[in-house]
Amino acid sequence: MTGEFQHRNLPMLLLQAREAAMSVFRPILKRFSLTEQQWRIIRVLHDHPIGEMEAGQIAKECCILSPSLTGVLERMERDGLVQRVRPAQDQRKVVVSLSANSKALVARIGPLIEEQYRRIEDKIGIPRLNELCEVLDDLKTGIASVDPVGHGVVPERVAPPGLSAENDPLTDDDPEIETFAH
């Protein structure tokens, strides 16, 4: 390792691994005119024990921001892929389920997806693929308990080289800068 870092860039490695994995599945999705977001939603609903979820749960599971999810679900409903209902007992919630079209689509796509998983297993082995999934589950759980602020690890904002703190355009009180504290 060189420079100031002792660890490899974990977020970058995860993104690169995701891209490598998706390169195997993307042609299948394209063949069926599905976006990656649509497939994530279909897959998470298909795999859910009761086959329906609240929109907020879908957003979290599929890593799609709620405002984006709303548009995706509207298009999916228009295209006959999902059904959305507002429960009578709580009109603020939106419950989403797969349509009959999506269930038929899963039946057609499933074998193709599974074949790609078999090819991945042929390359890295079943035990390593299972171990990878376990490690990723552990990583999700472990990172969820890490304080994102770092309790003293993250220093106060320092102006970029060549700028004094007073002239720094990226101050914490700048309304143009979105912070992730909320």
C-alpha cells in the first residue's frame, strides 16, 4: 500500500464487484426490457415470504432512494409489473406486490439467472460463493453498527489547500451542500 491509507478502498471494491456481477446478469435483464432497479424490486418482492412489502421496505432492501422509487413503481404499475394499494387502516402507507405478469416473468427469467449463478460457481466454487454471501451479510450487519460520525475520528472540516477557512465555499452552513446527517 502507498500513501496515507493502510486499507484498500472497500466501497470501490464493492462497486467493482457489483459491476462484475451485473455484467453477467445485465444482458438477461435487457433481453426482457427490465432495468436493474425494476429487477431488484421484482426479485425482493418475489423472495419476500408474503410476496408484498411496504414501499419504504422496498426502498431500503433495494437501495433505491424513496423519491426515485416512487417514479419507478409508478412506471412498473403502468407497465403491469406491480400492484400498489393503500391499506384502509393507514392511507399513508403503500403496499406493493407483484402482478401476474411479473410472476410469469420471474418464471421465464429465473432459469436464466440460475444458469448464470452456476457459471459463477464454476469459476469461483460453490463454497467460495456461499462464503462471499455470508461475509457480505456480516459486513452489512457489522457496518450498520459503526458510528458514521466516528466519535472523534472525523476531524472538523478543514479548508482545501490554498483556501482559508473563511474563504472556503464548502462550509457546513452552506445551504447548497447536502449533508448526510439526516
